[in-house]
Amino acid sequence: MPRILFALCLLAASAASHACSDLLSAEFRPLAGKEKVDLCKTYAGKVLLVVNTASKCGFTPQYDALEKLHATYADRGFAVLGFPSNDFAGQEPGTEAEIREFCTLTYGVKFPMFEKVHVKGEDADPFYQKLAAASEGRAPTWNFYKYLIDRNGNVVADFASKVKPDDKALVAKIEALIDASEEGSGSVKH
């Protein structure tokens, strides 16, 4: 009986350590979808890379590396979350259906892409306002700005658009967060 009680305590502690953070308390429709996805229910306890995207940007080829990152680490509790935005030089003018088709056909994107949102200024979606606040006020300055979130829902790093998804420092931070989580030692601070 004591073993069962101990196992239940460990299970409860594990679940509590991955309780949803206020940051992930948001719902978004999948790109060109209808039913909203609760980020807490779907992504709490995962390491996340949140990226604002655009189809007509010089950084658009980053979709390839983002998809490779997602495919490489998804089975270890990692996900890339894409949020199309037309906030920078009108580089995402299409409809959500057009964006989804472009991402799928041109880059083979399978990582979760969500509804088109504003990511900067007063019109920024509350999720992006929280991301900026959690990273000392750093809002996206261009398309393909990246926020790295640990399994506890904390922003631990953010990366400028020019930092490619396969950048060694970015990949090392992702691996460290995944490894720390797998070992039960918590998150890595930047």
C-alpha cells in the first residue's frame, strides 16, 4: 500500500509541475479552422517555440528549418507554434486558407499553425502581449521572431528574426530544456 501512495504522490507532483501557466491561458483556431484549441490543454508541459510568420518575407524559408525542428523533437515533448501576422510591411496579406495552402504545399509545414493575429503594438493579441511582457518588453520586431517557452510555461529566451531555427545556440537551448525536463531537473534560464 505505501508504494501505491508514493506512486500517486509522484504522479500528482508531476502533474502539478506542468500545470498551465497564465501565459498559455489562451485559445486559438487552427489556421483556416473553426474549433478553437486551448493552448493549456494541448501544450502545457511541453517546450514550445512560438513564431510569428509571414509568406512573403525574406525569412519565409525558415519554415523548412522550423518544420525540421518540430519533427525532430516532437516525440520528446516539443512543439513549434506558428502565428501568421500581417503586421510587418504587409508580408502576410492572404486569407488563412491561402496561408495554409502556401505553408503546406511550399514548405510541407505540419507543425501547428494558428489563426492570423496581430503581434505588435496596441492591437497585439493578448497572447503576444504576454509574450512581450514575459521577455522584458521585447515584442516582435519583424516576421519570424521567436519565443522559447519551457515546460512550466515560462519564456526563457527570445530570438530575433535573423536567428535561424537551426542556429546552434537556439537548438542547444531547446535540447537543454528538453533534457532538463526529461531528467526532472527543471528549466534552463537564459
